[in-house]
Amino acid sequence: MRTGSLLLLGAIVVGCSSSDSAEPATPGDTRAQALAYATDNLPCATEADCCVVFDGCKGKGLIVAAKDKTKVAELLAQAPNDVCVGCIPPYVQVKCVSSVCSGVSVHPGSGADYAAGAPFNQSHCGTVPLPTGWTEQQSVPVGSSPGLNPSKVLGCGD
């Protein structure tokens, strides 16, 4: 019985770890291809030029240019979902800061209505008005993957 529990724990740890960002993108690696669109210095004139596209399997929101939103969503839809992280992606606000697309996490304050945050954990373009009691917070890097900018890929798992 104890061995079975230990094996189950090992399976959970393996299931929650991934090396997507450590491996180079290959022609058939659609998740890595989608991630490549979330780069530094995505130019914008307004918030509408910036989007977040969610990868529910990996628990990440990718900040991409509006012109690439559909392509990134298609790539993620084709990506395998056999090893997912099992966490809920963060609430994400997109912005155009100094003419560059960026993203920040948004959080409900004490007593805030969680249902009001629904637009923030769905793919969208442009800034969504913050509900009463919600605040924006600069995000921290996803996992320990070098080169990932916390304002371009926001997530709870890697």
C-alpha cells in the first residue's frame, strides 16, 4: 500500500513537470511554435494591438500581437495534451506600455467577486476594465526557464 502511494506521488511529479521551453521548436512542436510568438518587443500603438492567448494544458497565458492571435490559438489547439500541469491559468490583463505589448496578472481583493474576473482568464485582446476590488500586479517568471520574460508568458506551471 505504501509503495502504491509513493508511485502515485511520482506520477504526479512527472505529470507536472515539462521541458517545453528547454527543447528547441521542431516543425511538429506546435506548442513551442505558439510560444515563439510571445516575444519581447511586440510593437503596439494601442492596447487593442495586444492579446493574451491561453494554453489551458500548461496553465499559461501568452502575450501576442493581435495579428497573431488566431494563429497562436490554432497552434495551441493542435498541441498534445497528454502531459498537462493541472493548474488554473492566472487572470491576465494586456497592455501597450511604451509601444510594446505586455501583460500583468490581476487579482481579486478581499471580498471581491471572483465571477467578475471571468474575462481575465479567457483569451482576449485589449485592456479589460478592472472590476471593483481587483488590482494589477507585475508577474514573476514562469518556472526556471531562462529567456522567458514574465510580461510575455504568465502562468502557474511549466
